Amino acid sequence: MRLLVTGGAGFIGANFVHHTVSNHPETTVTVLDALTYAGNRASLDPVADRIDFVHGDVADLDLVDDLVGRVDAVVHFAAESHNDNSLAEPWPFVQSNIIGTYALLQAVRRHDVRYHHVSTDEVYGDLSPQAQAFTETTPYNPSSPYSATKASSDLLVRAWSRSFGVRATISNCGNNYGPYQHVEKFIPRQITNLIDGVRPRLYGAGHQIRDWIHVDDHNRAVWEILHRGRVGQTYLIGADGELDNKSVVRSILAAFGWDPDDFDHVTDRPGHDRRYAIDASLLRSELGWQPRYVDFRTGLAATIQWYRDNESWWRPAKADTERAYREAGERICFAVRD
Ligand code: NAD
Ligand code: DAU
């Protein structure tokens, strides 16, 4: 199979490329990535001689049409992915996430190429602590500019599948953690803070709940859906990893041998979603997928070790990332209601 992987220099995409090259060497991989601030060519260094890399934009209709015409399938990871950035400046999210998906859909339609769309649980909005987990039929209800653009792109995929017969599948996954994740995101931000001797930063009271999954488990599910999933179907990907943010911070502090209260509460995210939770029964029963990382602390320990061992990978982005948080108005809050 000849595969086009968009966003392959980003966190999940790079891990997907590593997984594919190691486990499916019969697959030819081309990566298309714009190398935004979130893309890092070094994430593909270990496989550089086994893939083709194209530096370009998924919203470039001519480029995308040309590349799609040369492959059998597309896995679309490329996106602006950080909620906080979408609150500061939404336009790149509209351009990359909506127009980029449109460009790919037109190309796969024209060339009759199989398409897998990587999406997020955030399209369903947030849940109260008692509510049932999301399923494939939960109505869309996005909260942030980021999740609204991801929801928009999912709806384009559904329409192109139904109206034009595009052979598409969609997956909606929860919060990933693992190697090669940008230091702007919650877990790598706190790990790299602690490596630098800086206290972790918790938005608001830290009661928000996310459904964590190791990136390798996500990518094994994507591979299964691409090869054995039903065309036209949406699959939720989750590993029963619900944890509140304060517990995650405390697990990271424990792994570093720090006191459980050695963190700072900082300004909360506007519109902050309370809880995400995924019911992945369909994926498990239909495709037989199971997560391998069933113990969060084991996956977290491996991730911490990776950041300790790969400081040259993350260090160049750390100071700018922290400066951006400060310039966006992040402040330590001394009186937070628990
Ligand atoms: P990331 O920000 O780490 O990487 C995104 C990659 O896309 C970068 O390499 C960037 O250069 C590239 N990119 C951005 N705009 C582009 C454009 N216009 N053209 C070409 N390349 C472009 O993101 P991630 O965390 O790896 O997320 C990958 C995908 O998975 C996204 O679609 C995201 O919505 C989805 N997702 C992420 C998570 C998560 O927890 N990180 C969970 C569920 C779904
Ligand atoms: O649910 C899937 C989504 O998970 C993906 O679609 C997104 O691309 C991905 O970024 C992630 O979104 P979140 O907004 O949940 O992830 P983030 O890492 O930004 O934050 C996780 C939680 O931690 C969230 O409740 C905000 C909080 N947080 C975040 C940062 C950066 C903090 O408390 N402190 C922080 O410093």
C-alpha cells in the first residue's frame, strides 16, 4: 500500500509513521507537513531514509491533488491542534482544519482513494461528571474554535462520503500522551517544567477530566480502522483512561519525587470543557482492538523517561512556549475555590 500521511511531523502523526515503518514495512509512506511551529522534522529522523517527505500545506489544492493521485490511501492528521491557540487566534484553525480537509476530500474523490480522517472527542462538547460517555451517535456540540473546526471537518467528511461515495472512515479519540508531544500540551509542559525545577501549572481548580490514551494505542486503532473498518463508519477510540487534571499533575510530581502540593493554580481557560469520556465498545467488539497501555502510570513513566532522554528534541521550543503563555495572560492564582 502507498500511504499519504498528512501532519506526519506532528506528535501523533510522527508516532504513526514510526509504527507503520516498523510494523508494516511493505507500506510506502509519504508525509505531507507544513512544518508549522508544532511540526518538527527531527521527529522523523529515525525513519528519514525510509519515507518521502513533502514540505507543504494541506490546503494547497494543486499540491494535494498531485500527491493523492500517487497513493492508495490517505491518513489525515494535519491540523492546528491546541485549544489555547485557537482562543488567541482562530483563523489558522479555519484554514488548516476546514479548508485543508476540503482540499483532501476533493482530491480523494477525484482519484477514488481511501481516506481516514483523524478527529477528536472534543467535537461532542463536554460532559457533566455523571453523564454517560460519548458514543458514535452523540450529537456534535463543540465549545472552542479548535473543536468547532474539527467538527466542521468531520461533517465535510460525512457529506463527501454520503454524497460522492468517498471511501472514508472517521475516528474520534481522547487526549493522547507519549513521546514527541509538543511542550505546549498539558503533560509534556509539566514534565519539562519539573526537569527545569519549575512547579507545574494547573488551570483553575484542576477538576476537569480527560480520557487519556497512549499515542501507540491510538495509532494501532487508526491502522485497524484504515484496513478493516467499515467505509462510512465513525469509530471512537478510548482506553478507559479518565483522570482529573489535578490527579495527573500529582502523578507527575510523584514520579519526580516532589510533594503532591508542589504545583501552582493559574488562570483558567475560557470556556474550559469539564469532562470528556469515551465509550469505545464498537471499536473493541467490531475490530477486536484493545489498548496495551492499561496502566496510566506505566505509560507516564515511559513518557517522562523519553523527555529526560530527549532534551535536545524539546528544549528549542520550551522558552518560546512559556513566553507565549505569559503573554496570553497566564497568572498564578493564590485563591482558587476547590
Ligand atoms: P500536532 O499539533 O502535534 O501536529 C500537527 C501537525 O500538522 C504538525 O506537524 C503541523 O506542522 C502539521 N500541520 C498543521 N497545519 C498544517 C497544514 N495546513 N498543512 C500541513 N501540515 C500542517 O497535533 P497532534 O496532537 O499530533 O494531532 C494530530 C491530529 O490528531 C489532529 O487532527 C488532532 O485534531 C487529532 N487529535 C489529537 C489528539 C491529541 O490528544 N493530541 C487527540 C485526538 C485527536
Ligand atoms: O480530547 C482530545 C484533545 O486533547 C485533542 O483534540 C487536542 O488536540 C489536544 O490538544 C487535547 O486537548 P486539551 O485541551 O484537552 O489538551 P491540553 O493538553 O491543552 O490540556 C489538557 C487539560 O489540562 C485541559 O483540561 C487543560 C489543562 N491544562 C493544560 C495546560 C497546557 C492545565 O491545567 N495546565 C496547562 O498548563
